[in-house]
Amino acid sequence: MQVISFSFLIFLPIVVFLYAVLPQRVRYLWLLAVSIFFYLSAGPVYGIFLLLSILLTYTAARGMEHRPGSKKMILVLCLILNLGVLGVLKYAAFFCSSAVGILSLFHVKVSDPSIQLLLPVGISFYMFQALGYVIDVYRGEIAAEKNILRYALFVSFFPNVLSGPIERAGHMLPQFNNPPKFSYDNMRLGLLRMLWGYFLKMVLADRIAIIVNQVYASPGNYPGTVLLITAILYTFQIYCDFGGYTSIAIGAAKICGFELTENFDSPYLAESIAQFWRRWHRSLSFWFRDYLYFPLGGNRRGNVRKYINIMIVFLVSGLWHGAAWTFVIWGGLHGLYQVIG
């Protein structure tokens, strides 16, 4: 089930109605049940990986509280297991084909294994969300959640499990621990936000895509002015597409009274690349800042090290967006732009 579907428009009113009439103490259980149903509707086998991530990160966080002397070892093991699963599923084919290409440069002929692995939808989003929770527990910024069902809801919450925003446990778990009362004001605001999201996605992004896809399918058939206009249109397409999904997620959560993180803040009005990345896909940018850039040393070890850290973050960010060298180069370019800036 996708949020852009007729079935979701049937699913959501049922979720909201029962959420409003159920006793407050069991509302999180209802939300967990519908979140699991929503995710499994995309593919029942995907639930194995969601469950695995929930169990690994929950156990790791609890283990760090019970064995503080082994916190670092538990964290490292948790990171290796989770990122290992993500790496194999999402990047095995990319790394194998890249290795074959590199060997061919040295005239070593190896057949491409053409690996085809199952890639669960939303895995990059919910796994980063779960790993952020474990790191926060390791740092002592939050306490480990004792109720595994509430923690499972945090990881699998249906509005944002497929496409973000990537939430923080310190922001969402308190809301799940004290579910807000149903409010008609929240429902009104949430529905308006969802309507705006559907407008961005279905009226703007999908219509712009018709032009962009036609031109990009055969760019040699069009003059430079058309290619330039199409490139500009594409920037609006990807913003309206992703911004639309985010608005629908924020609106769906708002109907039940939950506040999700704003993922965009007028990014195309930014005055620098650095400011752009503080406004575009903010939950991912801040995730990389807090859990990769700062641990690498941030800007505390001189300018050269700062520039290297920026490049590392953007190269990894590029690879996160897609398993292809085009994404790595795209990330590297943005890192280079920011260093120059």
C-alpha cells in the first residue's frame, strides 16, 4: 500500500476512527498493529527485515544499560549487523559490478555475477532511525525504551516508515508514551497538510514528470534551451515529489495528534550549498551531521580535516541515495561545492 493510492484513503479513516474511540492506554497498540499491516502490505517478506532491525536495536540498547562496561562493543556489533544487512541487500550488486569494471581496466576478464537481491521498501529510512536511537542510548542522551512494543511503533510508524522523515527517538517516544487526545483541530490541520502534499505530488510533480521524461528519454533531439528548461523543471519535480510525500506523512501523523519533523524549509531559497543542505531533507542531513560528521571530528581538528570530513559525509550521502556511481559523483560534487563555499 502506498500513500498515493485509493486503498490508503480507505485505510486512514479506519485508523483514525478507532484511534479516537479506543482508550488512551491501548492506542499505541492499535497504531502498532496498523503500522505493521501497512508495511506488510508492501510485501509480507519485507517484515522479516523490519522485525530483525527492531529486535537487534532494541536488544542492543537494553544491553548497553545492563552492561555499561560493554557499551562500545555492543554498539559496534549492532552497527555491523544492521549496516551489514543494509549493505548486502542494497549494495552487493553495485560493489560486484564495480569490481568487475575495475578489473577490466587491468585486462582481467571476470563475468559479472548479476546479483539480484530483495530490497525491502523503506529499509534505508527505518534502519537509520533505529541506529540513531541506539547511538543516542550509547551517548546517554536518552534512556533505553523498556516497552518493546512502543519501540517497535517508533521504528515502524506508518506515516513515515517508507519515505521519512527520519525521526529521533527523543522526539517520538515521549509522544508514544503519552498518546495525545484526538482533536478536531489536529484532524483539520492534518487533512489540509495532506491535501497540500497530494497537490504537490499528483498535480505538480507527476505532470512535470511527463515533460521531463520525454525530453530526458532522447536529449539529442532537443535544443540546448529546451534541455536547460527541462533541467530546471526537474529540480521542481523532485522537490514537489519528495516534499509531497513528506507533507502527506506529516499530515497523516498530525490527524492523530503526533508531530513529525519538518523535512524541508524552502531549500531553493538557500544562499549557499551549506544552507541548502540545512533546508533540504533536513532529517537526513542532520542525521549525517550528528552521527557521522561529528564523530569524524567535525570542524574541531582544523580546516583540512573539516574539508575531508565534509567530503566523506557527502560521498556516503550520495551512496545512501542510490547504489550507482552517478549518486557517488553527485554526492562528491555537493561536498566539493560546500568545501569551495
